[in-house]
Amino acid sequence: MSSFDVSRADAHRTRGLVAAASLSLSAILLFALMTGREPQSDAAMLEREPVADTVQVSTDLPAQPAETVAERHRAIEPPGLSLAFPSDIIALNDAAFTDCTRCPTTIQVEREVPRGGTLAGLLDDAGIDRVEAARAISALSTLYDLRYLRAGQDIRLYVETTPGEDGGEASLRLNGLSFRPEIERSITVARTWDDQFRARETIAQFDREMVRSTGEITTSLYVDALNAGATDRVVVELAGVLAYAIDFQRSIQPGDGFDIVFERFVDEEGDTARTGDILYARYEGRGEPKEFFRYETPDGIVGYYSGEGASAQRLLMLTPINGARLSSHFSRARQHPILGYTRRHNGTDFAAPRGTPVYAAGNGVVERANRFGSFGNYVRIRHANGYETAYAHLNGFARGIRAGSRVTQGQVIAYVGTTGRSTGPHLHYEVHHNGTPVNPMTLDLPTGRQLNTDEIPLFEAERDRILAIRDAAANAAGPSDTPQVADSGSGAQ
């Protein structure tokens, strides 16, 4: 055979081998499409290796973005061949997980990540096999950095129970888990139809509505507002809006009325996912009613203003603590409960359980935060216009609170205690103006930001818009014949 013939034969053999390899690869890929099993990567092969009894999930590095199955297919596609991962496989995975969660032998177990705990420990405490737990955690780590799993996070487990033999203890099989790291974000790890764990992220879409909560005080503003459809978050924000105008320790009386309009975001099933901003707040008690409107200035500063455009905010809050009882007033002559003799009482005492948060009454700079004689643990803050506030008998200081620290109004600075010369847990609160003690309950304090003349028409237009929303808003406590106002943007501007 000539050299030409040999070369031609070699070329024929090469083309034959290439054709055979191409046919084999096509058959493998076609089989993968038909069965929904993607070609196994090294990681997937390792996943099937035995795992030690003690499972440790490394979180030294941030989790990488999830690689989709379609992307893994494309990574091995030969040139000129376009291979798309079929959506029916995704649907099959979803259906398989849905079926397994509805199975009579599947139960839902609600667990909470303990302080200092891990997901692996939570699954172990729930009786989940450690190998299965490691597989589920491995799938989760492709979507979520486990270092951000916080204490108190609710985790829902989907567990299938199998009766034990001869009446023995039932065994547990993990079919999936789900949790919401953020209110709009839901992550599910599911055992899919091919017995693999896969993670999926869902971003929820919520409808925005304006709702109205009205009522009278029978027990407390907190309890009665909750009964009227407000949430914890709304009540806390309401207290912040009214904190400059109402003394919560003395002014709240049975029969007082309140009226709140706020944003509410609901899911597809109509359940409240979260609440947004308060647009309107009104309180009717002794004296003139207090009414405030949310307004954002052209330069982006959000505040609450009266109907005439006066700021609700004051230089200092009336009370730097929530839920406390006024146990002793400012007095120039008071019998000391421990020493027994009469002496000046330069502050106001609020009795509250140990550990109750104490807030900075206004923006300022911490002058001292340490032990201070009979005051025990003590914080003093310097504010504008010659004002200073002091907080005594504290159990401890909030993180970062030290001399020189800048604080903002409403920031937690410490916690109620009974250190120093004290008969029980309480906050001793003082206000000084130009070095002289003054009664914090009777101060006529400077207001916050005032609107410029050219801003007044803008505010009045927003005020009127909010009043229209108030009159049309649905009842926050339940169904109402009042029509719900249409979505008119992202909120009061």
C-alpha cells in the first residue's frame, strides 16, 4: 500500500472515530434530557461519597452564586450544538416536592436557630440523619451564605416519618426545608424527583394598600392599637411620632382616641407580609388633638408635621423609655427613699423591668459612660442649645456607647438597672440647661426642622392627599365597606 493509500485510510479511520464519538455524546445528552439527569460534575460525584458522622460545614468563604443546571449543560456542549435545559424538568421537580409535602406521612416542623447555633445543629436536634443534613446544607450553600444565618431565624422542616419495624421508633427522612432571610426573599431546599437536594430562591411580589386603624384607649395604646389592626412595628413608629407631643406616662387616659393610616403589603393570599410608613397619626386626649402628617422635603428629609406645617419633632423626647411607670417626679424637696432625709430630686424616675432599653433623648455627643458614685452606671449626653441629659442606675451600656460617641435621637444607649444607690430597677433621668437642672416634663423645647416659605404649598398638597387617603382607606382590623384607595406611588413624598 502506498503512502498515499495509508494516509487516506488513516483519514477514514479518524473520521469514523469522530462520528462514533459524536453519536455516543449525542445519545448521552439525549438520555440526560429525557431523564432530567444532568451530567455529573466532580462536585456531584463527591456528593455521593460517604460523609463522616460529625458534619462540619465550612463557611470561611462567601457562598458562590448558584450555577443553574442549564449552565452546567452549556459548559460541556460541543461546538455548534445548542442545548437548553427543558422547563418541564423544573416543573417536575416542583411537583415532586409539592407531592412529598402533601403526603400523609410528611409533617412540617417549625424550628428556630438558637443563639450561637448552626443549621447543622438544628437539623441534628430535630433527629435528621447527619449525612442527609450535610447534603441539604451543601445545596443551600449554593444560594445562601450560612454566615448570615441569624439567631432567631425560623426554619420550616418538611420531614417524612416512616413507622419503625415491630412497633419500634419511627425514622425521619428530610424532604426539604424553607425559610425567609428577608421578608421578600424565600429560600427552599427540596428533595427532588431524582433524590437530590436542590435550592431555589423566590422573590415575592406584594400588593401595597393603605389601611386605617382607629380606636379608643381601654387598656394601653399598645394593646388597643394592636386590636385595631396595627402591628408591633406600626405602634413603635407611632410612639416615635407622638413622643414629642404626649407624655406617655401621664397623658394616656381611658377614652382617649387614636387614628392611624399606614402602608400594608400583602401577598397573593391576602396575608400581611409587612407594614410600611405611617402617613397620618392623630391622638385625641386632654387638650387639643395632636395630628401629624408624613412629609418628605425636596432634599429628601422625612419628618412629621402638624396640619399647619410645624415639625412634630423636638430637640428632646419627653420620655427616653417606653412602657415605664413614672415613679418619682422632679422636685426641689423630696424624702430620699434610702437616706431618709429630704433632699432635692433633680430628675424624674421611671420604674421598669431590668434590661428595658433606654433611648437617647436627642442627638448629641456622649460626655461620659461609666460608673459614677451613687448614680451607678451613668451616661451623660451633650445636646445643642446648651442642653444636657443624664441617665443613671443603668444595668449596662449599649454596644459602642462611650465618651466621645455620637448618638441620634431614639438610639438605644443603655438598659434599665438598679446599680448605685437604688431601691429597685428604674431609670433616673435628668435634663440640664446651661448647667441648671430643669423639669423634663414641663420644658418648652425647640422644634425640629421648620419648612421654608416655598415648601409650604408642597406640604399642603401632600397633607390634602393624605387626608383623601385617610378617608378612603380600608379598615386595618378586617373587612370594611369603605373602598380601599388605589396605589398612588411609593408613599407620601
